[in-house]
Amino acid sequence: MNGFWDFEFTGRVMPDLLSGLLVTIQATVLGYVIALALGLLIAVVRRAPFLGAIVHFLMEFIRTTPLVIQLVFVFALAPSTVSVFTIGVVVLGVHYAAYTAEVYRSGIEGVAKGQWEASKALSLPVSRTWGAIVLPQAIRKVIPALGNYLIAMFKDTPLLFAIGVVELLAMAQQVGSASFRYVEAFTMVGFLFLLVSIPSAIAIRRLEKRYAAV
């Protein structure tokens, strides 16, 4: 068993793998914040006649090109003073904003037409119509769907390896290259991903049940 799996070696490299996991979680959280904020902005802007068509084209382009290509492309164009971690977070956020924007859009379109008409009848400012009436209803409906993209982004962070971000997978690669023991390193990568993903998935399922009952 020790020839196939070295428990002493696994314990010794776990701190390195956990440091890679921390980078992965940081990239996911920061990228997700960008995706939520930018996606909401895109969903609102898309309702504008001319500008909306341009934004829609850009979002379709982002959704239909591979994330790894976007990472490498931006990395090649970015100034050398910008860290690879920053590039990875921004590209992750923008890529997933193209998806969260569609989620927000479905929520906005799900707001009853009468709500919009009532706002106009009361001569409410546009900012108040959106901030007090439309968005609270729209976002509440799409929280579970937005949560699913958090898990999807977490699982896509290994692609940051392509531009040199030392996240969990890259750290496992380094550990394996230095020790020629890849089984332990990559097995623990899968385990750590499960350790984070499964509780997140359970939490999202509970959100779905909670908001389905509202």
C-alpha cells in the first residue's frame, strides 16, 4: 500500500496544497463578486435599444469562446506590471458576468408588467423603480441560479494554471514534479474540490427549496 500511497508524504505536502486551495478560493470569491456586479449592470444596459444590441453581441462572443483562450489572450496583452492573479480574477469575472447577466435578465423579465405600469403611473424616478421595485423582486427569484455559477466558477479555476497562477492544480503539479509522486497530489486535489463543492451544492439546494416556497 505504501508503494502506491505514501501517507507520510501526503501529510507533508498538505500545507502546500492547502495554500493552493486558498488561492483557488480567493480567485473564485473575487471573480464571483465581479460577475455578480458586472452581470447586473449588463442586464440593465441590455434594455437600452442601441447600446443593448452591442452589449448582447459582446456577451455572446464571450460565452461562445473558451475561457482558457480568453485567459491566454488577455495575459498576452496585459502590461507586465499586472499580476497573473489579477488577470485571472478579472477574466473569470467578466466571463461569468456574461452568464449571470442572462440570469438577471430572466429575473427582470419575470417582474409583472403591472409593476412597471404602476411605477409610471406614480411618476417614480427610474432609479427608484429599479432600486425599490424591480431589482428586489428580480434578484430574489434568481438567487439559486446565481449560486450554481459560483460552483461552476470554482471548478473552472484550474484553468488559471494556463497563465501561471499557482492555484490548487498548479500546486499539485509542482508537488508531483518535485517528488515524482503524482497520485497523492492529484487525488488530494480532487478530494479538496469535493470538500468545498459538496457543502456549497447542498447550501444552494436549500436556497432553491426556500425560494421555491416563497
